[in-house]
Amino acid sequence: GCDSFCSYCIVPFLRGKPVSMPLKMVLKNLSNLIDENEVVLTGIHLGKWGKDIDMSFEDLMLAISKENFPFRIRLSSLEAKEITKNVLEILKEMDNFCHHFHIPLQSGSDRILKLMKRNYDKTFFKNKIDEVRKFFPNACIGIDVIVGFPGEDEQDFLETYSFLQDLPIDYMHIFTYSPREGTEAYNHKNLVDKDTVLIRYQKLKELNDVKRKFFIERFLNRDILCIPDKKIGSGYYRALSREYIKVIIKDKIPEREFRAKLINTDTLEAVIAN
């Protein structure tokens, strides 16, 4: 569940308040997955884990870190205000933590963020990304962004584009605004026409492609820790790095985590490292 009530989102009305899986159950479930290569911690609002049971997300990650599970751990999306310095310090000490963060933004315009009822401005968000970068310089950092929110004019979009252009992120999940009956935004009258929305979407998609390519190029000829994903053809295998890079290897790959070297950033070809 979620109780943030962003003006565009129907989830709080459908799923109710956040409900946390008890810590003992979390640890037991993780213990039952020791044969897995990777486990993703996920939830409608992951960072609010523990709020209803007098605990915190920091408590959760500290408890998990002490177990030294044999698989690596990846987090699903976390809100910017829930990524505290203490959480980052705990994650930094975890040998099995995947250096990959997904942090929803939604807009680079403070005016639109306020209309969306997001609880931060772009300066706070930029500072949070910078803080994550200090702890994890080579982490993959992704965001969510919505284009075409009611009332988003050209200046708002230009502010968003400029903000994203300068923001040290590596990919974007881009969404066009979709009205949900029952939300506050559903009653907004100043809708953005579809053609304009699609143009803005395409511009951000092109920016995303540039950022993603730049990120992957940072790993050229470097060793990355990978796990097998799936066989994709005769003698070809796909593997996933801790930084969420999906590489292609022309060789049978180990069943557990292994080192690979990225040798081509266009095809994402990699070889098993010695």
C-alpha cells in the first residue's frame, strides 16, 4: 500500500495504507532462497517498510546485512526522502548489494512537482542523487518521469529537460500522463494535447538513450560481476551485472556469479574474465 496520495496516483485508493511483512518473515523467506543468484526487495512503497510496526527501512537493511546471504540483493524503487545517510552507510558495507538505485522523480519543474503533490523540490532531489553518488560513484541510477501532466506548459518541460540533462543519472523510465478517475489530477482542466505529449516523450527518450550509452561506456574493458540470465540463441547467453547491464556472452557461462569483461558497448558483448 501507499499513503502518499500523489495527485495523479490511484494506488492509495486501491491498496490502502502500507502494510509491512514482519521482519522475521522477511528473513525466513530470504533464507528459503539461498539457491538463488539474486533477490529483489520490492513493494508498492518499499522505503516505508516498518512504519506500521515501529521499525524502519534502515532496520530492515541492517538486519538483512547481518545475515550475509549468499545471493546478491537488489532494491526496487525508493523515494528520495527515504534514502537516508544511514541507509547508504549500511548498503555500502554489504558485499552482496547491487549498486543500482531507482529513484522516482516525476518532473524537473518545481511548479509541476507541487501540483503532483510530491514532497520535495528539484534541488532536494539533485542533492539526494549527489549524495548517492558519493557513496556509490559507479552505481546505476535511474528515475521515473511523467510528461504531459495537466498544466505542464513549454517552460515546465524545458525546465525538466534541462534538469535531467544535467542530473547525473543513467536511465529514465518515461511515462505519458494517464488520467485516473478518483484522483485529484483527474479533475484538472488544463490538459496537454496528445501531439505535444508525444513530442516531449520522444525528446526525453532520445536523452535517455544518450545517458544510457554514456553509462555503459564507463564499463568498457572493465570487469563486472554477472549472474546468468538466459540462453538467447545457439551458443549465446545473456548475463546481468550488478549495475543492471545486460551483456551477451558467446560461451557457456557459470551457474553462479562470475566476472565478465565488457568488450563492445554497442552490442553489449562481453567475455568471461580470467
